[in-house]
Amino acid sequence: QVQLQESGPGLVKPSETLSLTCTVSGASIASYFWSWIRQPPGGELEWIGYIYYPGSTNYNPSLKSRVTISLDTSNHQFSLKLSSVTAADTAVYYCARKMEGTGWYFDLWGRGTLVTVSS
Amino acid sequence: EIVMTQTPLSSPVTLGQPASISCRSSQSLVHSDGNTYLSWLQQRPGQPPRLLIYKISNRFSGVPDRFSGSGAGTDFTLKISRVEAEDVGIYYCMQATQFPLTFGGGTKVEIK
């Protein structure tokens, strides 16, 4: 059974860098596109970006200057770094997998992890 | 970026009755390859989103056939033929015709 699990600090100080990891089990990390998506409390979903082996990326222009997504195939993980965070970056962060085939459809999601930006 | 607008914001429904959610995009979702990349997701309380429908009308694996999607161009609809208690949640449309991928604001389905 394929599973995604987000991990990382639940509290980050303003101006610091948010760092999260998504661990993939049951699927080859080199065979799919992987994305990060976030959702502020009570708010809308926002796509952050994707990565594809060996390291091709595409980021949302609204976050591009602050985002880095990377791949660690040896540990079956991909990661998100978001720099210079503010309270507006407080959200549940999800990792998700693009379904095989044509078109971007997210067929598998992690349970999400809440990151709060506060001093 | 393509803006996705959903209506209504909330849809109180009687169990066993139908529900319908509309999603409109700020520009056509027909891709240069001829496909229309529109999907619907369901988010039950306290859970991550779950794929229901992809490419306008294709039900994802395990999705009950009471869910159906339709539409073309800029106007799309998700229908639940007979709402069950487990259908309570927020429903989102998502376009994948153009990056950045964008989502609708969500429609809350609740039981009257």
C-alpha cells in the first residue's frame, strides 16, 4: 500500500525557513511527479510546486522566490523549504502524488502537517 | 493564473436528495492537446483531500457511481445523485490545464 507521510517542525519563527519532508513508502520515488500543496486554517488549497526525478522542478510564481523542493531517492523522500516565512505561511502542508498518465491529478495525499509561524 | 470560482459556498442537503456544485474557470480549460484537465476533490472533516473525478467526468478508483462530473470549456458541474451521510465535507474543483495549478474556493456539503 502506497503511503505518504509529512514530517517537520510544527512551529517556525517569522523570517526563518520552514522545512518539511515527505516520506514515500510502497512506490518508487523516481517514477512519479511529487507535489507540495498547502491549506491555511479554514482556507483554500494552494499548489506550491512539484519535483520529478532526477530533480526537475516547477514552482508557483507566487512563492517561487522563497521555495525549494528537492529529492532524496536513497531515503525515499522529497522535501520542501520555504524561506522568510510570515504568519501568512501558517497552513496545513500536504505532500501529494501526481497520478500516472496524462494530466495533473493528485491521486494520493499525505495526511498533512500543520505548520504555525509565530514568535 | 486561471481563477476557479465555485458556487454555492454551502449546500445544505436532505439525505437521499441530490446535490449539485458548479465550478467556473476564468478562461477555457481546453488544453492545446485537446484535453480538458479539470478534477474534483472531496475533503471530509479532518482529512486530506481525496480525488473523486478527473478529466471532467472520469470517476477515480473506488468512487461511488452516485458522483458524476460534467461540463466543458469554462463551466463544470459535480453532481451527487443521492447524498449520503459520508458525503459531508468540502468539495473542490482543480484545473491542471495551465501552471500554476489552481483550486476553487470550495463548496461545503452538509446535511439539513
